Amino acid sequence: MNEIVDILSLDHEGHGIARIDGKVTFVDDALAGERAEITVYRKHAKYNSAHAVSILKSSAQRTTPRCQYFGRCGGCSMQHLEASAQVAAKQRVLEENLARIGKVTPDVVMRPLHGPSWGYRTRARMSARFVDKKGCVLVGFREKRSSFITDMSSCEVLTPDVSALIQPLRDMMVHLSNASRIPQVEIAVGEHITVLLFRLLEPWSDDDRAIVRSFAEQHQIQIWEQSKGPDTVKPFWPDIAPELSYSLPEFGLTMPFRPTDFTQVNVAINRALVSRAIRLLQPKAGERIADMFCGLGNFSLPIATSGAEVIGIEGSPELVARARENALRNKLPNAHFVVDNLFEMTAEKYSTLGHIDKLLIDPPRSGAAELVKSLPDSGAPHRIVYISCDAATLARDAGELCHNKGYRLEAAGVANMFPHTAHVESIALFER
């Protein structure tokens, strides 16, 4: 039985929030201020999940989704909300988390970092499935609330050249003898080459190899393959191709990477985020600065261009090796990198690093709880720039820094790294 409800607000995932007999109901595809006819598809003890069957009164911020697969594909959740309103919603998520979880308020709320809303995504992991009954191969993102793969031939958030590859890729894969044994195709777009990495549960036959080589040559891309673990990733065709890389022109840096290395999906926003981080950190020659969870040196090397001594710490040996190669490539001998598990940081281990003037932290979604707890009461970095991909863990760590470690939250703001999704990327400045 359908219900008619008023949508009171948006939750942190972009769902509308309504109440039915006092019970919170999260409504897909509904916006704050709207009246909607809904159907409940899942009941929980404390809340319901529902879908908007029809919108009876529309929000002024509602817009027509550009993608024909929106609502079915699980890749985007907010295309129906006007772009600037998406960013405002993400800023609210950040501020609410800081206040509710961390019990802190920034002295300054920084202007959100905007970039292109469409065709921005240079990294993607797409599922693949051979559908015997239809005699086709599906390549795309999972459907919403489903393990099925969306039957799609384009994607509005992928770069246009990659979006245009989806249907030819499907047409090519249906002719492969091992089509049913390819569960995933990973996409990595560099400045000079695009790589498709095929996960192979069964090797290609000689005929398959000829088909894949022809596809690579026709579309001027490079194909990589992976048969088992990460150490089996290798280029297939052509053997020699331009290296995958992105650049940070403001700092005169080129950053080569492998298709399996972590890099940000949005080049424009990454450049803006690095630029803001460096301005907030204010690195100077003679200072000793640590970049925690440094990856391949995305922030370390821009910091090093100031003349400061930089120590980058990262848990992945592969990324540390890449960071060292990138420092050598960019002629920055003042950037040093070590492998260590920052999730097991202790006060004793932190003390072995020596004096650190400033700190940059860029952790995964789980945050940097053990690291911030390990900071000393005296002699700690006087300035910390914290880049976060999860507002809740940033808020938790901000509470620790401000209430127990003597820091003040000077500024915080969001970067719209993933337009049309509920993902919140943010940056914060702490000072002592």
C-alpha cells in the first residue's frame, strides 16, 4: 500500500527523510520540501526504506537527470538535485558531523571546491557479466540495491572517451572464449594513455588475444591483464606505450602511476585540493613535515617543492616504491618515504620520527584515530592539514585533536570530488 508523505530533509546518503506514524522513513529519489507518493520496500525495527513512486510537489532544486540510467544504476544517487545544491548538502553533512560527533565548530567555513560535474571520472572499476540467454556481455556499475549489472552503453560521469568505449567493449567481449570468466574491467585514464585492466579467471586463447589486440589498436588504448593477485598485473598490448601519469602544473610535477595504484578520480578537484592543502600548510624551507598516508606522493612532492624536508609514510610497499620513483623523477631529494602501518601508531613509535614541525594527514575512510592519539602533549606539530573522504571519521578525529591534544579547528570545507554522489571529501586545518 502506497503512502503520501512530506519530505522533511535529506540524510547523509542523499535520501529524503519522511515520517510515517512517527517512524523515520528514508525515501530514494526524493528531495527536501517535496510531497511524494512512496512505497516501502524494506521495514526495519527503527526505520523504513522506501522508493518515491511519484513526486506530487517538486522542490525548486530538482533537476532532470542527464543520465538515462539514473535511478537504475547504483553509480550516482543525486543527479536529480541541482549541482550547487548537492555541494551545499555536502557542506551541511560536514558541519553536522563536526558538531554532533566531534563537538567542534570551525572558526572559518571555507568555500567549497567545485569542478566539472560531468565527464570528470578518470578511474572506475566496472563489473562484467556474460548473459548467455541474451547472447551479450554487460559492462557497468551495479544496479541500485542489487547485485545485477546495469545494462548500459554509456556513462555521463566517466570521461567522454571512456563512456564511448562501453558499447564497443561489450561488443568485443562477447566474442571472447573466456567472456564468462571476466568479472571485472578496471579503467585508468592518464594524460597520455587510457588503460583497461581485465581480471581474468581463465586465460585468453590465441584467437582471444588477436581480438583484444585489434580492439586496443582500433581505440588507441593499452590493455593490461590480471590473472590472480596484485603481483600478476601486467601490460598485455601494446607492450610499449606512454606511461600512465597525471600532472600538478602549479608545482611543475608529473606523477606516473600504475593502473592499480590509488589516485584520485577527479583530476581538476585533486589539483584544487592539493593547492588548498599547500596554502593552508604553508611549508617553508628548513621545516620538517610529515605526510601521513602519503600514497604515491600526491601531497608530499608539492610540499617538497617549498624546500622543506618531507617524510612520507604509507602502509603499501608498492605505493612507497612509486613515491620514491616520483621523487626521483621530479628531482626532489628532500622527499623521503618509508613503509609503516599507521593504524598501529603509538606514542612510542611516533617519537622515533623525531621533531615534526607540521603534519598532513590523508587517511582512508576509517580515519586516523591511532595516529592522532599518538601525538605528544609537548613538541607536537603546530599545524595539521587533514584531508578526509569520510566526514564522520574526520569529526571523530577532530574531537580528539581539539578536546585532548590542544588544537583549534581553524577552518574546514568540502571538495566536490564525486559530483552526483553522496560522497563527501573535505579538508580541515588545525592549529596549536
